[in-house]
Amino acid sequence: MKDKRLPKCVYFSHGAYYLVKKNKWMRLGKDLPAAMSAYGRLMAPSGGMNALIDQTMERAGERCKPNTLKQYGVAGRKIKSAFVEFRPDQVKPLHIVQFLDHYRASPSVANRLRTLLKLAFDLAVMQGLCESNPVYSIPTARENKRDRYLTDDEYRRIWRAASPVLRCIMDICYLTGQRIGDVIKINLADITPEGILFQPEKTTDKAGRGKKLLVAMTPDIESVIARAKALHGPVTRLALFGLKKGGAPRKYSGVADQWKSACQRAAVTDAHLHDIRAKALTDAKAQGLNPQALALHSTEAMTIRYLRGLETPTAHGPKMAMKTGKS
């Protein structure tokens, strides 16, 4: 059985490690550190950092979800451009700090770059391309919590300016509290009299298996589903929001473009697609429902990131417990 800790094409057999390419076995060594050092020398072509990022992306493709992989792809191109003349052993913490400093205005982008660099240098250490991971000493950038709340009036204005299909997508996203990416992938088979079955892309258990959530059916949800199905016409489709040709699920980018256009027509600024989910969870809490269960979050802290505070809290000081006399 292949040891998952070993790089691709490396196997342990008969007391030694081997690199297997085109059915040819090349002996690397008996102990793991020596074998990984030999592997690194064999696998590192010229322009080492670019090759390292390519290998990291290849490994990520085996375990990451499509959306995460797409984001890594963008980050990888930025890293390769910045470190094209470096070998992994030449990259020091100072170089990474200087590189990430260019993205200090976008902390989420900086953190994504840091994550991919960390994965890359973990691989480099394992392959003997460098002695230690220079990313570990660099803290993550602090990301500001978005507190934008989409008001009912703004939602209605965008809805009125939206296409019929975008209206349905918006309403299902709000009524279920799920992410746009999971909503546009709803198959007709996921819809039952009991509700809509979701398996959120970003939510897994400790074993890495996808969690499932059934959002109970309501008259409002039934009404939107009927509207969405009516858009299909007589053609049978697998996806609730399938495209006209072939019925394939819509892409996030296409929905995002429609949303942007609707916001412009409605004169609503600084409104993101993800604000619908935040509005749904915030409104659910205000209505006495359980937003954590709706979001399928494992901790309350994860849900709090989505909640928008609409009321100013009132605090009460202590009663006077000691006698001070009259002033």
C-alpha cells in the first residue's frame, strides 16, 4: 500500500525508498531523510521555486476542492512571478515578508499566499530542498470582519432589478441560509417534501467527510422552487438552476456578473453576493431561530462572523454595595 506521507511516485520496498518512473525503480536510500534529499536533487529542475509551486499545486489537486484549487492557482501565479529567480533554499523569511507586504491592503489575499507558500515549503523540507520552512515565523494578516448588512429595502431593490433566475437564486439563498455556490448546484433529486438536502462544499467533519444538512421545506421555499422550475420550460433537467443548453449547473462567475449588474441598476453599493447569507443568518437569529444549525457551523464563533449587529447593546453597572454617606 502506498504511504500517503511520501511524495508522488516514491515507494518503500524491501527496506529502501525508490522513485518509480515509467516502471523503472531508482533507489533513493534506506532512511527517509537521505531518501528525500536524493529525491529533491532528482526532481528539482532549474528555476526551483516555480517547479516547487507546480508540485505543490499538483498535490493540492488531489485533496482540495475546486474553488480552493482555483484560488491557489491565482496565488501560485503571483508567487512564481515574484520568486522566479529563487531556489527554495534561497528564500528567507525577510523575502516572504517583503512579498506579502505588497498585499497588506488585502489581508485575505495575503493569507492565501502565505498558506500556499507554507504548503510549498513543507514539501521542500520533505524533499530536502531546504532545511526549514521560512513561513512558520511569519504571522497571518489580520482580516477585518465584514459588518455590511443588506437591508430589506436594498434586497427588494436588487431583486426587482434582477433577472427571473437571479431572483430565484437570491430567494433560495436567503430562505436556506446557504452559500451561493451550494445553491446553484441544487439538483432536483436533492428536493423532497421534507426539504432541500445540501452537502456544503466548505463543511467537513473531523474525518474529512462532507457534512449534510436538510433545510426544512416551507411554503416560501416551495413557491420559489415552483418559480425556478417554470423557467425550465418542458425540458427535464438535473439542476434546479440549470442552464438552457444541456441543463448544466450555472457557474458562480456568471451569477456574480448578474448580481453586479442588478446592484448597479438598483443603485445599491458595496453589496456582495455573500451578504445574502449574512442577512439570512442575522435575520434567523432575530426571529429566534438557530443560525449556527442553519450555517452547519461546528462552533458558535464561526457563526458570529456572519452575524451583523443591528442593535446597540445595553449594559448595566453594579448597584452601590457600600455606604458612602451624603455628599
